[in-house]
Amino acid sequence: MNKKQFDILALGELLIDMAPHDPSASGGQLFEANPGGAPCNVLAMAAKLGSVCSFIGKVGDDTFGRALRDTVKQLGIDTRCLKTDAHTPTTLALVNLDAQGERSFTFYRKPGADLMLHKDDIDFSHIKDARILHFGTMSLTGDPCRSATKAAVSYARSHGCLVSFDPNIRMLLWDHEKDLRSAIHYGLKHCDILKMSDEELLYYSGENEIHNAAQSLHEAYPSIHLMLITLGAEGCLVLIGNDCFHIPGCYQPSVVDTTGAGDSFLGVFLHDIACQDFGSLSLQSLARTAQRANAAASIVIGRKGALLMMPSEAEIMQALPAR
């Protein structure tokens, strides 16, 4: 396995999650500004486990943008490809949590700084010197970021870099459903590693049953080497080659906020994959990784926030069910 400077690069949104907080003394709704953004959440988990990570994106020249840059640096993630836009504010996501901790989002992003990432903002030598490039659909919602994302993915594939994709669907960001489906198709067509939630899988495949949906996707996109389907509290499905197996989830008695659960799950997987020869992953090693990934997600949903809430290896091992 060739030695590279970076284990994992992620490209996409870095934003502020405005999470609901206890009401003020006068009864007004308060919000807590939490650093977030799915691609960087994935890096935060992998970096916590020891991966060397770098982030490609853009924030505004404002208080939130500066706080995000400082946070990413504190997490040990390389920020040389994190650019600042002097004219566009940092993207905000207003988070709504229901009684079960499930979240929905309203975005202040017309545009937001993350959308203003240009191809010229990317140092492609970082991609060439990385094992894995990860992205999602939010960076495909419009230009210039869409063109920058596709240039990065194309460069990664032509320079021996594995590509990881998580659709991470946010319906409100898309004016037309056909554009969302086109973006998902692009990601599926160009990735080696896919992470998808069960809801996203059923939506895109049009199937009503998870195993049938996973199999149809596997047949439609044979270039995807490893497919990871998260099932919430039920754990995950792992598909590689002709093998498909289920790993049960870890029990979490107190669900606070599901934001970042899937990102922590994927961060564990990408960390482990970056340490191995991707072409010779064993079912046993994948099963062990899936158990740890489920455990990480179970910890994150018991905490509020995502980017700063990723668990340590010791916490993950402690959360694993007794076997």
C-alpha cells in the first residue's frame, strides 16, 4: 500500500447547525450554534481515531466562518483547502428536533459560502496525495461548487484515489426532484464506497423492501465495491461483492439528537479502510468495523451536536455489546 500524506479528504459544506435550546427567561426560543456539515463530521470522527484528514470547502468572512475554521483546526484537520469568501455569509442550518431526537433542517443558503467553492480554490495535489476523497449531494446543488466537486472527483478517480459518497439528502435544497436524482446518480456512478440510509435507499430505488432495494442498486451500479446501508436502531447492512450481511445496532436508551450519527458511522469505516488494502478487505474485518461504527453512532445520538461530539476509540469499545 503506497504511503500518502492524507488518509481522507472530504469536500463540501461546513456550516453552523442552529440547534434548539431551552427557552429564555421570557419564554423566547433560543438556539445553540453548533459547528457541523456532513463531510466535515465524517472527518472529525476519522481524525478522532487517528486518521490524517484534510477538508476542502469555503466559509464566509464572518464570526461563524472564523469559529468554524478554528474548530476544524482544533480537531487536527488540515485547513489549507478551506477557503474564505469575502462576499457571501457562512451557511446556517436551523435544526428542528422532534420528541425522538429525529431532525429536520431549514437552510439559510441562497447562496451560502459553501456554494461559492470554485475549481480554482482546490489544491489538486492534496487529492493526489490522499487515499480517500469523500463527498455528498449538497455540493452538487449548484455552481460553482457543483463544477468544483465534479472536477475533484474526476481528478481523484484518475489518480488512484478511492471515492466515497453519501447522498445525505436534504430535500428543501432542491428546486426540482429530477436534479436531486441526477446528483445521486452521479455520486453512485463515480464512487467506490457508498453509505446510504435506509430511507434514502428506498426513495432512490423505488423499492419497498430494504434487501431488494440494496440488491437492485448493487446491480445497477456494479462499480460500487462496498455498500453500507444504515438502518437506524437496527444497525446496518454491508454489501461487498456477492456478500450481504446485517450487523445489529447498539442500544441507546436516551436519544438526544440524531444529527451526525450517519457521519460518525462512515467516519469509522473510512478510518479503517484507509489503514488497509481496499482490494482485499475481509468479511471478518468489515464486520468488526461495522460493529464499531454502529457503536459510534449510538454514542453520538446521545449527545447534542455533531462535529465536536465524536467519540474516542475507548468510548466506542466500551459501547460495544458483550459478545
